[in-house]
Amino acid sequence: MYKSRSKSMQRGADYHSDRSGPHEPIPPIVPVMRDQEKLHFGIGDDGIAAFVEKLRHTVTGLARAGYRKPRDVARLLNQAGIKTFAGYNWNPRLASFLLSFMFDEKYAAKKPSGAAAPTKVSPAAGQSKDSRASTPRVPLSKAAEVERRAAALRALDANAPAKRS
């Protein structure tokens, strides 16, 4: 047998030839929160829910400004001087858990059942849907997008408490 025709020279052909049909997708790895990390969000489900609600406005503001990845959220929360429940700086892993808590129904804001909860009114709520729909959406230029994100960061820094030196 010639060397070029042996299976060892075909670099994995035997591995792929045994498989029939499409390849199985790799299942996603779901991170599990360790006991040490639970202390960064509060104690118990009610404590976590209260801490998430405290940060919801800030994190949604970051998301509207275009910062949705855990690395960016952690960096910007640290720049703003916002600490975890335990008083430590944020890291991307903790920020990813924070983002997952924000979208989990278990930690959503619990509304009182007897009384109607006050609702937040957005600035665009006063406008009718027709007036908003008639405004044409124009894609931003690169400079306008950079300026919009810089303005969002300046607004975030203006709302942050003064740092002690």
C-alpha cells in the first residue's frame, strides 16, 4: 500500500467518514454561580432582586448607549464608582450574572398587588405613535455615533457620586 493512501496520511478522514448526517451542535456551557459570588449580589432572592432593581436604571442606560457586553458593563460600572453588594469592583463574570438577573423573571420588580404601582413616563410617551412613525430614521454617521456614546458617558459620569481621594 502506498503511503499517500493510508488512513494516517489523510489527516482525520476516518474520523469524519464514520459520521453520517449533520454534525451535532456543541451544547452551550452555562456558568454556575459559586457561593463566593453570591455575596456580590445580596442575600436571598429578595436581596438580589432589590440590588438588581437598584442598578437596573444604570445598566439599561449603558445598554441604550451601546454597551451590552459584560466586559464593557463591568468596566463602566467600575469607572462610575458603583461597587458590588459586597463592596468590590465588578469583573466580567459578575457583570454577566448581573445581566442575566436583569432578564430573569424571578428577580423582576415585584409590583404591589393591592395598589397600582406608579409608572415611569418616557419622554416619547406624550407623543402619539403617528408622530413618531412619521419621523424618518436616518442612520448615524460614524462621528455622530461616537459623539452620542461620549455624551452618554459624560451623563453617566455626571450622575456618579464624587470619588474620595
